[in-house]
Amino acid sequence: MNTHTGQLTVTEGTDSIVRLAMLETDGPTGIFTDRLGPVAW
């Protein structure tokens, strides 16, 4: 989609996905997040 010109590596791009997938069942829900943490909306 971006002709391989993204600014993040694959690892950097998947950091937040992996972190959220590893949360305990009582972890936060309904949040927006990026690789640096929660994002205000």
C-alpha cells in the first residue's frame, strides 16, 4: 500500500499489536493506542 516506504520496521509496526495481545483478561479495553502507549482522542 505504501510501496515499501514506511518509516517503521516490521518490529516497530507490530509493537503495540503484540503488547495488546499479551494483556491479561482484566486489562484495559476501549482504548486507542500506538507504539508509545495510549493515544487521546
